[in-house]
Amino acid sequence: MKKMIIQSYKDVDNINLNMHMIRPDDCSDEPLPAIVFFFCGAWTGFDASKFYPHSVYLASRGMVCFHAELRVEPIHGTTPMDCVIDGKSAVRWLRSHAKSLGIDPNRLAVGGGSAAGHVSACCGIIDGLDDPQDMNPDISSIPNAMVLYNPVLDLLKHDRWINLFGGLEVARSLSPTQHLKQGVPPALVMHGNADEIVEVEQAIHFNELMSKLGNHCELRLYDKQAHGFFNYFDGENPLFTETLRETDIFLTSLGFLNGPEQIDTFVYDPEDIEKQWLERQQK
């Protein structure tokens, strides 16, 4: 059984946030590439297990995979901005502890879908938004790559997002598209063109702006696919396999992974990891 290790990465306002870690079975003495996944459904929910299938596969390819808990309003009474601040804290914490965790601080990716895709993009694109209580504030909170599944990239597109974030000024300050510049990390964006929650035009416009700025961005569009099309769905979703293949190819092209992708031989056993998460939740 692949073991999940849970370790605290942040304490803020009497709230403890944990990092869930899944390591490769065979770890070399060399620092390994890493990815931290976020999940914060609509900036209000948390379920660390959403990206466990992705992590088990990427760990089999030699990556150390993390899942960072974020503060969310229904549980902690916080704001969407706090989700972003925690995301940046998570990246900084991983870099600060790279040696003890056995990871390469220069091969650290972020990943997430929808609202968590927004958090991931904010980490890579928007300056500031750092928690003043973070240890080692001089260590960068900018990842080396972004893997974005139907991400929210332009908060100004909908009044509901502007209102959720507390008004136009705050929404603009946390909207990745409005902060694009040269030199942001490479990005892979995967989006269904039938998404009615986060319209695909956001991803298309983001890709166009990234290209104009000379940044590395790869856009993959999926015909007739709605929001959340990439999820595992009890193993009955071929697009889980396809988007994970694209993730592998993207990370390999950046030097995070080596050799050919192995997704066609991958078998995910939910009992392997998710049972550990459920048992922890019940304690």
C-alpha cells in the first residue's frame, strides 16, 4: 500500500493546515521533482482526495506529490483571498523544506482545477499576496510550472465572482489574466468547450496573452466537455486518462519527468490512499 504522510505546514489564527504527501516507492538520493495540488471548490470547499489518483500516477513516475489544505469560508470563516495566500505559503514551505523532503526546489509545480486552478495561477502570476507570518519570507512562492484544469483566470467576467471576492478592486487584484507579464512559469491549460461554469473563452484569451508575452503556454481543448471533465469518476472516465497523459507529457518536456509516459498501464486503487484519508476524517 502506498502510504500518505501528513505534516503541518502552516498555523494561522489557531487554524492548522496540513500537507498530504505521496512519495515514489523507490526514492533516489537525488532531489526529486514535486507538485502540490490544491482543491477549494468554489473557494468554499476542501477535499484532499480529489487529486489522489493524479498523485499516485505521478509518484509512480518519480514525482513527490503534495496536497495542501487551504482555509475556506464555511469551515474557517475566511475569504477567497486567504485561499490564495495559503497557496503561496504552501509553495514557500515546500521550498523552505526541500532538503528534508527530498525535493528539488527548482522543479516545483502547482496544480488544480476551477477555483483551485485560480489559486495555482495566482501563485505563478501575481506578485505579493504573501502571508507576513510565513517563515523564510525571502524564499520565492512562485512555482516553476502550472497545471491548470478548467481554471478561473479572469474574475472580472462575472458579477458573482466580483461580489464573492468583495468588490471590483479586490477581484482585479486577484485576477490572473489582469496580471500577466513576461517571465511567468510555463502553463498547461486543459478546458472543455462546453463548460457552463467557467467559459472556455477565458482559457483561450489567457493562452493568446501568454503567447504574445513570449511565455510558454499549452492549451488543450476538449470537445463537448463540461466543467470537471478531467476527474477520476471511479475510473470510468477516459478523459481522466487523457488529461493525465497531457500532464505527463508537459512535465516531461520541462525536465520534471523522464522517459515515456506510462498512463496506459496505470491502475488506481482507491483503497490504497483514499481509505487513509477517510479514516483520518473520522478520527
